[in-house]
Amino acid sequence: MKNIGIYIHIPFCVSKCAYCDFYSLPQERHGDEIREQYVSALIRQFEWAKKKYGELSVSSVFIGGGTPTTLKAEQLVRLITSLKNTFELTCDCEFTVEANPKTFDENKLRTLKLFGVNRLSIGIQSSNENELNLLGRIHSFDDAKKAFELTRKCGFDNVSVDVMYGVPSQTEQSFLSTLKAVTELSPEHISVYGLQLEEGTPLCKNRDKYVFPDENECVSMYSKGISLLSKAGYSRYEISNFAREGKKCRHNLGYWSAREYLGFGTGAYSYFNSQRFYCEENTESFLSAKDFDSLITVEETLSETDKEKEFVMLSLRLTDGFSVKELFERTRNAEFYLDRCKKYIESGFMEIRDGRVFFTEKGFDVSNTVLSEILF
Amino acid sequence: MNIEKLYERLHSMTERQKHIRNFSIIAHIDHGKSTLADRLLEATKTVTSREMEEQVLDNMELEKERGITIKARAVRMRYTHTDGQDYILNLIDTPGHVDFNYEVSRSLNACEGALLIVDATQGVEAQTLANAYLAIDADLEVVPVVNKMDLPSADLDRARSEIEDVIGIPAEDCPAVSAKTGLNIDSVLSAVVEQIPAPKGDENAPLKALIFDSYYDSYLGVVVLVRVFDGCVKAGDKIKMMSTGAVFDVTDVGSLEPFGLSSGESVKAGEVGYITASIKTLSDTQVGDTITLVENPASEAMPGFKKVNPMVYSGIYPEDGAKYEDLREALIKLQLNDAALSFEPETSIALGFGFRCGFLGLLHMEIIQERLEREFNLDIITTAPSVIYKIDCKDGSTVFIDNPSNYPTGDEIEKAYEPMVKASIITPVEYVGGIMDLCQDRRGIFIDMKYLDKTRTELHYHLPLNEIIYDFFDALKSRSRGYASLDYELLGYYPSKLVKLDFLLNGDPVDALSFIVHEEKAYARARRIAEKLKENIPRALFEIPIQAAIGGKVIARETVKAMRKDVLAKCYGGDITRKKKLLEKQKEGKKKMRKLGTVEVTPEAFMAVLKLDDN
């Protein structure tokens, strides 16, 4: 039986953050009825997928969004139960749900825990109220802290938090205090994302009104952040991800190791049988869909060369990169890629050690430039 | 014209020739030459107004955009005069920019007369004068026409008196028209018939046909546009190019109509027409050459078209080295339509294989560049334009240098010379100060200043050519709100203190960026260019020092800082394909760049270096 990861997209938010370009509907555009119908449609999509792809074993599930915790506890239960009835979740399956601090209570968390959710990912972003405000977050840092403590109270022992850098008005000092405040909560996993100005978002439209930390400040604050996290026991295992020993995110590691995954819900991506495809970002047609084939668009059918390039591109996102042995096993052009890496190893952007090729910290900062040279 | 001359003309003229007029229209740029040509075509019903494009004669896309006529084209019109007789009027269009004086002279040599258009609101300008002198030198009958009479600011009396005072030809009764509205267009046609002499020439004498233009047609081969002075040419004739000796069989002859060629029996003495002869070897048809028949050839060629010499040289390289052959083909084709363009292969360490091309001026260079890009779809890199320097070497030899890379080192040079031009600038008086400052700044030597009338003056300067080939014309326009006009001609070589300025990127000299500059200007120029380079060199993973040097001595320095961070986007399930494409695109973008040693430079960097406007 094929082993895959499953992603489920819940496109509902209380309100849209100023930087977000994910597909989501703000609260005024979704009533309880729509959420109810959406869960039903997801359940129909599970059935459709099972018919189409056959029996599948699932070792990671990630419910993301939007804000999955905008669903009511009963709706989440219906969704999770149906998922488990349709696919075979392995006994050690990593089951993550994303949560926004202001959208869950003790009841919801206990329910999730009861039905097998064993990991939570909480968007905290900053401990600085002004920054939270500029980002359009609906919670204060105090809300986030309380929410985090609640997860512990409800028995979650694997919690991840998201933090951002490169935020308007942010300074090295404010960023480092955010990290310090976050490590004091002692989560198992921390994602530190650089803010990206996505076309069409309010933050992007108003970018001239804000002062962003410049390139040098970003490099410096991130570098100091990495050592702060390291001292606190979090080691970097991917460009933006840090974890305590044994707490790397299995689901996301799947994306970086060419594992197959199926995505459910509006806008969700899948990678299956060498195809990367996605479901239409249209809630109305999704809710009424009987045949999900018509909502699917194939973005890319991967050739062997594509797969090779993705292997190199994605494995180099990880701090331990790829092993030379695996490169020879998985690609026909191993020597070509190694030859391209040589120059960057010599100039200190990459390193080769114990049979593995990987980016150095300095190399990660410019990894797009280096990767574009290595791959194409 | 004196009586004897007239008598002689009438005598040698056939009935047919009496009903032909060959003429050009000459003007300063924007005085309405092309619009007047349109009206003449309409008034003679050569084209109906339905057929009339905005400007029929300017049929190149580029010309339309720039609003200037680059290439001469000829067209035949039929006109019934008030005397009841039918006339054939051959109009030969001419370009109006200072770079194209040669093309003007080439067209004028095929004519007996010229209409000199003067804008009633602007009066006589620099190129009005220059073109009028060219026509007078070519022994043409010059008929002034005052245009733009529809404008409220038109001043007919002033325009007429300027024509008489400044140019020295009578203008009292000259036509006053509006080409835009069609006002008094008939008076122009009457003037053509009555004032411009009919052609003469013996149609039984050996053939003498002067090539005044030619172009390449992919079906017909080379189409040669000729003015027949003596004899007659028809299909089946064996013709010979008198300068090269090349022989061809004529496949077709005929006349030039506004929308193409019209096949005919023959082209006879006094007429303008075309010849095709399956000519494939492009270098065999040189504009200015005389065509004769192999049997019964003319004893001597037509006396001289002015020989054209490029004044400005620059290197043109394909962005993609594999396109070298395509570039060569394109230059060959362009050269056929543009006798003033010259080129020969050269190599650059930085840019690889390319061509050193000679142009009449900077506008000419820009036009060639644009045509290569648009019509031939080539991506090219152009190096800094250079003039030809003359160097007396210590070993007693004299060399001419058109490529800064070949400039001798300081200790080999006995004496260096640079070309100077005699420039005439006509400007409203209020801008004289600014223009004098500009000329001063460009190392100009003031000669004199004349008032044309109360409001306008003509300034004469001697200027080094290398100071005006970059951006002088733009600077002149910006300092005079577009009113000043410029004309120049080569004066000769004058001793000068010149140095070769080299640029080093990351320690490696880039030959394609070197240029020659006057000693006094070297420091300022070096600093400016180093700054420009800094703006145009994308940051790399390492720091890039930019140095400007004379000999081994660094005189200016800038640094392109290393890139420290690119966008570290998250990359989850939905991002992978997009991310991969983004990286591929980033690499594609880099492929456009030129690798100079260890440094990658955008093609735009080379052009940016050329734009040195002081303002």
C-alpha cells in the first residue's frame, strides 16, 4: 500500500491578515451553514479520492488554512472521523492542526486531542503589539501566550509556533525579544518565516507607508536568531524551521523529500503518480461538487529530469542536504550537480562533510541564487 | 539661367523629356516635408485619400515612430498643368536629419530641382541652410515653399525675407501653403513644372544610369533605383556596374509607384526608375555607382556622388554568441539599403565575436541598432561610440584608430589628433547663454555669432567630434526647449591631449568599455562611468570592485556590494512547482548577461555607460 501525507485546507478565517495571499474567506463571507457544507464536501472528496487512488496508508495529516479552528468542535470531529474511516492512518501518524490563538477553547482542544490530533501549529508571529497590529493579526501576544498554555493543559506535547521576521518597524532587538518570549513558552518546534510581500495583499499595497528592516538588518537579525534558538535547544533543520530533538515536522519533511501527498479542499495541492495538481479555489463550486475531477487542474507532470531537479532543490532546503550516495541513486546526472556545487563549496556557500552536501548558514541566505545556478 | 544655357537645354531635349520633372523636397526636420509629399500625391491623384496612409513615403515602421524620414524613396506622379499638357513628376524623398546629409546629396544628384520647405512659424534653421547649400552645390534649381500657413503664428514675410537674406535666393512670389490643410498645393505643382528645368540627355548615347538608392527584396533580389542620364535600359540588357565591373542580365525595369514597382518597357534618359537583375551579391550595387551596358559602354562614369565616410564607430555584438552569423547577414542586408553603414569583423575579450560598425552619427547608430533588434529579432550589445583618432607614432608611422582597444600605449605616441567639426547652431537669442556654456563644456572653440533677425542667432563653433557624438544633440535640445538646431561638417584633424580610459571589473580589464577621452575630462568621466556601472551591475555573491584607470593608474573606484540575502520563501506542497519555475526564470535572466571575467553584466550596462547627459 502506498504511504502518503494528507493536507486538508480549511479556507475560513476570522479576518484576513495583511500579508496573507492564501485562499481564505473572512468571517462575514462564511456562515455556519457554509462551514457545515464545506465539511460535507471534504468528506465526499475523501470518498472520491479513495475510489480514484485506491487504498492508501497515511503517516502524516496536516489540517491547515485559513484557520481550521474556525470550525466547530463537532465539525472537526465529523471531518477527522470520516478521514480515518476512509484512509488507513498509521498508528504513529503525525496529525497536525493549525490554530489561531483566538479561535479555540479548552473544549475544542480536548476534542481534537481525543480524536487523535497529536500536534498543533500556532501562529504567534510576534511578541510586539505594534508588529502584530501592522500584520493585521487579531490577537495580542498575551492571547497567544494564554492559548499556548491551554494546549499544554489539554495534554498536547508537540506544539509548533510560527514567528516572522522582516516585519515593518521590526528591529533586531524586537525580533530577538519575540524569539526569547517564544522560547520561554518552550514549544517543541518553531518556524521562523521571512515576511514576503505578496502581490495584491494590503501590506504590499501600502508598502511605501512602512519602514521595513533592510537586507543587512534581516541577515543580521536572522543570524542572531539562529544562535539564540540553538542555545535554547532548537536546531535548524530547514531554511525556516527549528526543532527540539526528534520533533521535526514529519509532514513538511515529506514535501522536501519528494514524498507523495494528497490535498483536499479548495486550492489544495497534491503530488501523486508524478503529477502535481490542485483543486480549484472556488468555494461555491467546491460545495456543490459531486465529481471532483472537474475541479482538478494538473499544474505539472514531472519528467525524470524534473524529479531530479526537485530532489536537489528540496533536499538542499534541509540543513543536512543530500547524501552523495543518494544523489547517485536518485539522479542520472549526479556528477553534473556535484560539479555545479563545487564552486559554492569552494567559496563557503556550501559544505561537503560525511558524504553529505549541504548549505552553510551564509549559503542559505542566498540559496535561491545558488540553486538557480546549480539546477539550470 | 542665361539665354544660351536655356537654348542649349531646349535643343538637346526631346518632346518626352520636356514633360518630365525630377525633384526633391528638402527641409529642416519637422518643417512638414513628408506631409507636403502626401498632399502632392493626393493632388495629382497618384493615391486616393482613401489609400493615403498618414505618410506614404515614410513606409518604415521605425520612421513613423520617430517621425523622421530615414530612407530616400522615389515615386512617380502624373499631373495635368494649367497649360493643358500632361507631365510626369518624379518626387525623390530625402531624409532631414543632420546624420543623413549624404543621403540628401545622393537624392539631389538625381534631380534637376528641389523644393525647399520652410516652416512659416520657425523660419530658416540649421538644416534648412545646410540642405539648401547642398542643392545649390548640386546645381539644382531651388524653389522655396513656405509651409504651415494654417498656424496662427505663421509669419510669411519673415520667412520670405529670411530665405532671401540668409540663403540668398528669391522668395518674393514663392508658394505659401499648408500641407496639413491642403491650402495652395496647386501652386506648388505649378512651380515644379514652371521653375524646375526638364531633364536633358541623349537617349541614343551609351547608357549612364546613376544608382541613388537600392534595397533588398526577398523575391526580386536587389532592386536598384536609378536616374538615367543618357541612353536607355530595358529587360534583357546586359549591364555593368562601372566601379566594380560586375555584370548582370536585366530581368525587369519600370517606374516607382507609391505602393510598389510598376513594370515598364524601358527607362530612358531623363527618367527615374528601377532595375532588377537577379543581383544577389549585395556588395555589387554601390550607391553612387554608374550603370552602363556591356555592349556600347559609356566612356566614363557619372561624376561623383559625394563619398560617404562614417564618422562614428562602435562595436556591435550578438548577446548570444551563436547568433554571430545572423548578425552578419542582417548587417549585410541593412548595408544594402544604407550605403553609409560600414562594418568589419572584430573580436573582444569581453564580448566575443562581433563587428566594428561605422555610422554617420549617433542617430544613425541608434537606428541601425533598433532595426537589428526589431526587423531581424536580434539581441545585441553596442559598445561606446568612438570617432577615428589619428596617431603619429614614435617609430614614424601614422595610424588611424577607430577602436579604443587598439589605441597605442602612452610611450608609443608622438602626437595624437582628433577630428574637429565646424558646427552651426541656430537658436532663439534667449538660449544663447546656455548653449555657449554647453559648447564651452564640450571643449568648443567659439568662432562667431550672427543675428539672423531680431530674435534668432547663428552660432559657429569648432567642436571635437568625440564631444558631440554621445549626447550633444539631446543636451542642445534640452537647453533650448527644443528650439535650437544643429548642423555640422568635418573640419579635419587637430592635435589633442588624449588618453585611453580603461575599466576593470573585479580586477579584470573589460576591453569593450574602454574609450578615448581628453585628458582634462578623464577624471570626471571616469567617476561618472564608474557610478553608472555600479548602478547597472547586478549584485553577485561576491563584492565587485569597479576601477577606472589610465595606463596602470587607477583614477576612480566604486564597489558593488555582495548580495547577502535573497528571498527565503517557505516551500510547501503548493509552492514547489512555482519555486522551481522561479529559479529557472532567475537563471534565464542571467543567461542574458555577459560574463566579463568573473563578473556578469547586463547588456543595458553598456548602453547606460553611453548616456552621459550632464543635466
